[in-house]
Amino acid sequence: MEHRIPVVSKREKRFYTIFFAVLLTFFAVATLLTQYNPFALLFQGGAFWEFLTQDFLPPTLKDPAGILSAILTTVALAISATSCALVLGFVAAVFASPRTSIFPRAGKVLRALVTLVRNIPSLIWAFILFSALGIGTGVAFVALTISSFAFMTRTFIEVIDELADSSLEALTAAGANFPQKVVHAVLPNCLMDFIEWYLYSMELNIRSSTIVGMVGGGGIGLVLFTYIKSFNYPAAAGIILIIAVLVIGVDRLMAYTRKKVLNEA
Amino acid sequence: MNQSSQQLAVQPSRWGFPQARERSGGKIPVKAPGQDRVLKIFFGTCAVLSVASFLFLEVDWLKLLSRVPNMGESFVKLFTFDFTGFSSTLSAFGESVSMTVLATIYSAVLGILFGAFMSRNLVKNRLAVGALSAAFTFVRAVPSVVWVLLVLVCLGFGPATGIVGLSVHSIAFFAKAYAQSFDDVGGDVVEALTVVGANRLQIFFRGILPAALSSIVAWFSLRVETNFSESTVLGMVGAGGIGFVISSNIQNYRYGRAGVAIVMVFLFAYLVETGFSKMKRAYLMDH
């Protein structure tokens, strides 16, 4: 005589059953393919600790001036690429969104292009660009801009698509042309969402510019990569701490800005 | 002229509109000065910082532009597919997908565990929660490629390196996301179960976990996408998988082969993304 009140509806329950069954299948196949055994790693844990405590710690700092300029390069890369992508992404989104576009067909092509760019990881783009244009911060800037441009265009299109019909319809009825619609309907209604995504992209790009730096973009990522490749682990540990502080600091700053700009406004 | 403008200004008041609205040439004020000031400061700062950092980079744009034709050439070469050595590309692709799946599953399980220890609904000791979440904040702040590089030093070349390296960052991500999901379940569920005498384990498994299941699946699917893109990147810093195929082929000027691998990455990422978004819309959005 046990009565149970189901917490999850029947339809959802079936979905979860299928989901976990598929997951289990993938898990089994992947384990077979890679022969990965996490418990075997536990027995190697000693070696890991030894590496961590003897080779890695304590972190040291060498050449603080060089590191500072490397940090500045990384930050400058992130800021300039994000801002450039913001402007390009806004223009592209206005033309690509079916709600506002004056060239619907071109908009479709643009959306397909953005999907293509977005689904290929940014480091692969960086690699293609480095092989064609040579290494350097300029190319890293282009690579970062391309991937955040794709990201922002996609999110901006979604924001514009969710824009309530009323304001665009009212402007169309009053005979507003394309730039008027953009300035008086899209901008005031979507500005806060655009800022929100801009700040989020900034957080992402601080991380990305570190990674793109590793494969040839310069900045703090390259410094870290050189230290690791030359087995200078204590110095690498110092750089890792600096990267962590940088990323956390930027996250905090963005959270503060978000609160200031989006709440007060 | 003067008279006519006066007439115009008077007209709206016939329908009882307040006269004050008419002041600035018939415009209805839609702006709040306080908001405008904050936005002006924000955009001003952003513009100054952007221009300053752009100049700081000191990029030789002429040289860069002169190489743009190479770019087109590279793309043509990438898209003239070369299917020789396709079986090794396929097995590397399988390795990347396997690394993604295993890393995400193992870290989701551990993430649920740590998330439970970080949830305010379950653990009352603020100090322990704070210490745990600070540690995970640090782990998340370091890009996962860096973790992979460090694991590479310890474990050497192989799929285990990729899985462990991806897991480090993913566990920290899941711990935070799931702790948040468990907190979002709300006090009423916990209270109801506490009242009937459930212990903490029962509260977690009977109350919180079922209620948070949809967000667990949502975060999981998001992380599968991220981990796949990370796993393709691993090869470029020296771990295995499809990334190694891409980078080594590009370095050896076998663009056709790299092109095939890149298209595979794109197709898989695209399928996963559309699949998950369809799944979410069909099953998870309706509550």
C-alpha cells in the first residue's frame, strides 16, 4: 500500500530514461575506445603530488617588467578585439535579422556564415590564420575578432528577433526607413542586452586571448607556454597564478560594471 | 509664424494632454538623465580603452593586409579536400569525441557531489562552503588548456591526459553550476522533507536532485559543447585527438587533409548544438 507522488511527470521521466540510456551507451563505447580507467589514475596520484610539490611549487616570478607588458598585451588584445567585434556584430545582426533586414537573402547567407564560424573553435581559426598570415599580435587580434564577431552576431540576432512587434510595427506604419528603425526601435530596446553580451564576451576573450597567445599570438599565454616547454615549472606556476588573478579580477570588474550600468539604467 | 506655432502648441490640450509634454518641439521625453549619464560614462570609457589598446598592440596593418591574398589561397587549399589517410583522421575524431564524453560524464558526477557540498540547502557550515567555492573559482579562472598542459607533464601523451585535463576545469564548472541549481530548488521542498523527518541524504536524493534534474541536463549539454571544442584544441598544445591532425597537417602543408578534419569538427559541433537545442525546447523548457 505504498503511495508515491511522482515528482517528475511521466513524459519527462521517459525523456530522462532515454537520455541516460544514450549517455550510458556513449560512455561504454568511449571507455572501450580510450581504455580510460580513472581508478588506475588514483594509484598514480602519488606521482602527481610529487610533481606538484617538488617541481611546481613554490611559484616564482622572473622579469616582472616583461610579464607586465605581456599582461598588457593580453588585456589590450581582448579589449580591442571585443570592441571591434561589437561594432561589426551589431551591423551584421541588423542586416541578418529577418525582423529588420533590408536584404533578407543576404541576411540568410550571413547567418549561415556565422554558424560556420561559430562552430569551429577559435583556436582552429587562430591556427589557420597563423599559417596564412604569419604569427603575431595582429593576427591574434584578427582571430579573436572573428570568433567573437560570430558569437555576438548570433546573440544580437536573437535579441533583435525577440524584440516586441509593437515598436517596429509602429515605426514601419509611420513610414520609418531602415536607419530610423534601427536607431529608434532596435537600439533603445536592445541596448541593455547588447551591453550584457559585450561584457560577457569580454570575460570570454580575456581567457581566449591567453590561449591564442600560446600558439603564437604573444602576451602572457606565450610566456607561460615557453616556461612549460622549457621545464621551468616554478616560473610557470607564477604565471598561472597571475592569469588566475587577472581572470578573476576581470570577472569581478565586469560584474561590477554590469550592476552599475544595467541596474541603474 | 509665431501665431501658428502657438496654435499648434495649444491644440493637444484640447484633448486634455498636459501642456508640459509639448516643450521640446513635440517630442515625448523618453530618456532618464541619470541613466544617460551612466551609459555615457560606460561608452566613453569603453571607447577610450578600445582605442588605447588598439594603438598599444602596434600592429603592422600594411604588412598584414599585404598577406590577405595568402588567406584566400589557404582557404581554397583547405576546401580542396584530400581524403588520403582518412581512417587515421576518423580514429582521431573518435578519440576527441570519446575524450569529450568521458570527461563530461565523470566531471558531471563529481560536480554533483561537490555541488551538493557547496549548496546552502544542504551544508550549513559557511566556512567549508566558502573554502570549497574559492578553490573552484581559482580552478575555473585558469583556462583548461593550461590544465591540460600540466597534466601532460605528469601523465604523458595519450587520451587519459585529455580526459583528466578537461575534467579539471569541468568539475569546477559543474560544481558551481550545480550548487546554484541545488540552491534554486528553494527552501519549501527542503522544509517539507525536513518536517516529515527526512535526513539530509533523503532530502538530497528525494527532493533536490529530482527537482534540479532539468537544469542538471541543461548544464550538462552546454558543457558537452564546450568540452568538444576544448578537446579539438588539445591536440594543438600536444595532447591527442583531432586537433593534432589539424595542426600537424597544416604545419606540413597538407591543407586538404586538415580541411576534412575541420569540416568533421564543424559538422559534429553543429549537430550537437542543434540536437541539444531541439531537445531542450521539446522537453526542458515547459516548466
